Amino acid sequence: MSKATILIVDDEISNIEIMNAVLEDDYEICFATSGQQALDIARTVQPDLILLDVLMPGIDGFEVCRQIKADSMLADMPIIFTTGLGDTEDEMRGLSLGAIDYVTKPIQPAILRARVGNHVELKRLRDQLAAMAVTDALTGLSNRRHMERSLQTESARLARTGEWLSVIMLDIDFFKQFNDTYGHPAGDRCIAMVGAALTRAVKRATDLPARYGGEEFACILPGADPQGAEMVAQEIRLQIQSLNIPHAQSQVSPFITVSIGVASARCHADMAADLWMAEADRQLYASKQRGRDCITTTQFDGQTCEGYSLAANE
């Protein structure tokens, strides 16, 4: 397990040196000597915990805490204030701003080590729970809730510049018959293998593959135009074909196949995120109507769409 990162913020170098000496064996340490520097480092490094001095020139610790808690990207970072002995008002104000604890100066090494250790462990557990809440347990992919939230976020972000956004939906062909023939444990293994194939096919860090539910999967492709999305869909289909999972009851192949629908549009402010899902689902249905094991795509603008199909041998 990699070491947690601690950001120490204090305008007195001697205080930083003391806290670093106490913590450096167990944690990765970075430091800042001003409030603005602390904010910059926090946004760049994303530390696991911040030890924050209250009294600093310029932006003081209270304002640093306020800005961190107001930033959705930073708000979950635990902050421990370092205060002078007996500064009860400072302690209360810091806690009211969202700090989780405080340690007093002069620093007592055993107390600092224990409090930092407790809060780092609590953050690790919170992060694990947060990851479980957005992850499908069987495949390790994002779950439907996380995918739909990400789609809303990406469509709003890309609407500012009118960029492309594409969504792919896919369904394992004749999966009920697969379960009936091979049993549900084999069905679960099949879904897990398809999820892994999806991860291999969707290569960009910005793309999000997800298990939508049952034997249905989806991918969000920010910035992908129709041609780019079509290439990803083709790669998904090839990766799943390469699994060579036997399916004796399939009506299109002796192995597992998928039907795929792709929807692409340029984002603009008055387009609802669920338009992409509706269009991709419509194209997925069209692929099933065409005989399955194929890709159907559409390009739409929120009012009209223009679709075309790719047959299994194309």
C-alpha cells in the first residue's frame, strides 16, 4: 500500500521541520509556507490530510480552510488545525469551518502521530466506501448511478465549447438462453469477462465504461466524434469476439456476441444528458432488430437524428 500524503502548512520553517521529523517515516510529506501556496499545492497534489497553521500572513488558515471546503474537488480532504496552546476560540472557529481536529503547539510528537494516523485511516475507509458506492461489484466497472452522474457532468462541461460527446450502449446477445444453458455462475463469469474486454477496448483515461444493469453495458466518450465513437464500438465488438465464450443457444454465432448502439452529438446548453442514453438505446434496439451481433450508430442534434448501421461482417 502506498504511503498517504500529508501537506504541512506553516509560515515558520522550524514548525514544519518538527512535524516532518515526526511523520516522515510513515507518510509522504509536502509543505507550504503561505495560504496561497497551500491552496495551489492542495489542488495539484491532492493530499490525504492537511496540517494547517491558523496564523499566517496574507491568507490565514481559516480562509484556506473555507476555500478548500467550498471546492468540490478538495472538500473531502481532512484538515487538522495547528494552534497555540489555549487558543480555544481559534479551535472552535476552525472546527465550525469544517476542520476535523486540532493539535496544539508546541507539538507533542506522540499526540501528532496518533491524531494524524487516526484521521488518515478514517479517510482511507471513507474513500473505500465511496468507491464501493459507484462501482459494480461483479465487473469492477462504474455502476449505472455513477455513469449517469458522469454523463450529466460531461455534457454540461462540453456544452461550454460545443464539443462532441458520444455514448455507446451494448447488450450480450441471447443472454437468457446462455444462463438457462450454462447456469447463473457461468453467466456471472461471462459478464465479468465482457466487462474486462470493455476495459481493454476503451483506452482513453477520460472515457468511462460502465455496467448499466444485467447484461447491458454503456460507455461515455467525452470529446469523441461519430467516427471516433464508431472505432471504439468496433474495438469493443472485436475484444468480446476474441473471448471465444461458447454459446450453443445463440442464433447468430457459436460464441458470445453483442449488439451495440452508438449516439453522438455536439453538446449545447439546452440538451438534457439523458438524450444520449435514449438515442444510444434506440440504436441498440435497431441492432437487435437487424439480427444482433452488429453496430448501429446515430448522429443527432437534440431534435433530429440520422442513423446508419454496420453489419456484422463490415
